[in-house]
Amino acid sequence: MDRKQKKKPVNKVVLIAGVAVHLAALTLTWRDISKRQADRIRGTKAAWRIASAVNTIGSVAYWLVGRRPE
């Protein structure tokens, strides 16, 4: 029973950290999408906003693939 009690707080910390990372990535991604011209983005701005909102991998994909070099 002691093992279960110790895991619960750790799971909360991991969840909170994961949400914080996702929100930070989402904020940076949406700010870049807003400032960047549409012809400098592969695909549509709306599609990248949806992809980045769904999960953090969408934001990572935008930064790696979605942006055209300036």
C-alpha cells in the first residue's frame, strides 16, 4: 500500500509538467504561426493550429516540417 501512495503524487507532478510543456510549445507555435506569412508555411495556418493543439507532437512537427526557410 505504501508503493501506491508514493506513485500518486509523482504521477500528478508528471502530468502537470507535461501539461506545462504542451502549453509552452502551443503558445510559441501559435505565436509563430500568427506572425509568419502564409506562403512561409507548408500547409494552412488552420491545419497547423489544430495539429499543435491536439498534442505536443503537432507543435514539434510544425517546427521541423511546417516552416519554410525565410
